[in-house]
Amino acid sequence: MSRPIRIILLLVGAMALVAGCRREEPDEPVPQTGGPSPYTLNIPANLPPMAQPADNPLTEEGVRLGRFLFFEERLSGDNGMSCASCHKPALAFSDGKAVSKGIDSIAGTRSAMPLINAGYGQFFFWDGRASSLEQQALEPVTNPIEMHDTWPNVMAELQADAVYPALFKRAFGTDQIDSLLVAKALAQYMRTLISGNSPFDKFRRGEGTISADAQAGYTLFNLEGGAPGQLIPVAGSTPVIGQGGADCFHCHTADAGLFTDEQFHNNGLDAVPADAGRAGVTGNAADLGRFKTPTLRNIMATAPYMHDGRFATIDEVLDHYNSGGHPSATVDPFMKFTDPDMELGLDPAKRAQIKAFLQALTDEEFLNNPAFQDPGPPQL
């Protein structure tokens, strides 16, 4: 073989070797595939499945981010108030006050609603003005009585943080923080706040028992009020026959385990409602004084009661219903005992049984769940 040919063959072999090395060690990094990890909700067997919005599915990264944001005081104008300021885990995410005060110490007009099984909700706030958790999460930040900030200020503060941009990148694929992504993360966290392991739940699942009084209280809960056999008029409907019960089941429906019908009722608090309630949203006079039915879950941890916190104890609530409440043009047909000739008929023994049942709805695992507590400063 001639020398020129040997040189050519050596050059070709060297080029092939170099090309092989480049294939094994590419100059450009290999793109990473995948994204946030799906979050699996732990839903007790006696609760229904929870729907998730297609544009905000639950992810491990989104829930974790939402938890940091729920306890983040930089969402308020003075950097001193977070969502958790009015929604404390130990109080079933209520705050124990008749009405809450915001950063300027201005009192609102309504009580902070507990966040229990909020992922099942159809309406949010006492008047139902928000139709999703994402929409609900946007409002307190800019409310002048509550957190009294602006979203541009909040976004700028979070963007300047050493950690938050990376947390948003992991959760949503972008490190550019905006209000809608904050709301999505908060909504994801709130959807995990599931309560379904109270003594009553375990009793229903055959995993434990509750007292005889609590069982009797649940029976009363599901029966019409009034004396047994008494014909009781119902506005706009056919009369019902009294069953000697507590008449709770109409609004606090137990069938799905949620103990709320997610509807709006005027429960006879005032002859002339001072707060328009649902009517302030719909503009419909028929909605005057109507408010969303709260869940009875963890009710013993969420005093005071009603939209304005007027009742300090559960006994005062029972007093109200036993008295029949105040008649008005929009009082709910379920309030059948506003007529002084009609009585709900809760004697001391029945009241004690109802209270025993309500106590059995207290979910200590929910109130003390480590996954719901303040996680501290944001961390990667």
C-alpha cells in the first residue's frame, strides 16, 4: 500500500473516532422530560370523590407551594397577616372571632368561614360570590378591610424572594410569579383540607363506636321537628307531619357526608336583615338575608356561630332554632316554627343528645394534621 493511501485511511479512522466520541458526550444537555408529580388525595370511604379543575390539577409541587403561601404574611400590605391569620388549623380553619379584623384593625361584618372539605364547594364566602376556590383565593389580598395589598406589590415581593421563583417553576413550569398562579397554588392546598375521620365517620364505616346519646342525636338530626303526629304547615308546600326530631337534615344534609347542602337560606335570624347576604350578589330581593349553609363538621371547634358570629355557643344556636326564629318576607320554608303556635320541641334531653352527636363530628386528626400546619419559611 502506498504512503498517500495509508495517510488517507488514518485520517478517515481518526475522524470516525472523533465522531464516535461526540455521540457519547453531546455538547448540548439532554432535555428533561416530565413535570409536576400528581398528588393523590386521601379521601375517606364515606366521602364522595372530589372533582378537580382541568386547568389546575393537584400536584405534589403545587400543594407544597400553596401551603407555604397560605402561611405567607407577604400577601398582606404590612407583611403581618396571612390566610392562616383568619383560618387557623386548630380551629378548623376559622379564627374564633365573631368578625375578623384586617391589617388596619378595621372590623369586617362577617365571620371567617371554616375551610373544611372546601374542595367539594360550589360557592364560596357567606354570600357565594366566588364560584371556585381559585376565585376565592384572589379576593382577600386586595380587600381593603382584610389584607389590604395590591397584587403587583405581592407578586414583586414573592418574585424577589430567593426561593419562591424556583417553587413556582417546579409547580407550574415558570418562575414568573403572577396572581393567578398564586391563587391556583392556594386552591390546591385548600383542596387537601379533607375532614372525614371523626368518631362519627369511623362509626359509620364500622371502625368504632359513639355514645348512645350521640347515636340518638343523629336520629333526631334526621327527623322532622314538632310533636309526633302534629300537622305542620310549610310555606309554599304541603304540610309535614311532626316526628319529634331536631329538623336539621334539610340544610345540613348528611347523605354525602358533607353536612351542608351548599345552598343559601334565611334561617330567621332577623325580621329585617341588616346584611343583604346572597341578595347582594344576585340583586334578587328573594335572596335577602340568605347565607350559605356551613358544614356541621368540627362545629364544636368553630364558635362563634352564624355569618356574623352572633351566637357564642352551640346552646345559643339551639335556643334560636328551638324558638323558631324571626319571620320575614324571605325566611326559608324549612323554618317551620316561626309561628308562635308551633314549637320545634327540643327539651333538655334532646338537646344533650344533639350536642353529643355534634361533638362526635369533631375530627381531631384534621385539627392536628401535621400536613396542614405552618411549614415555616419557604424552602426548596
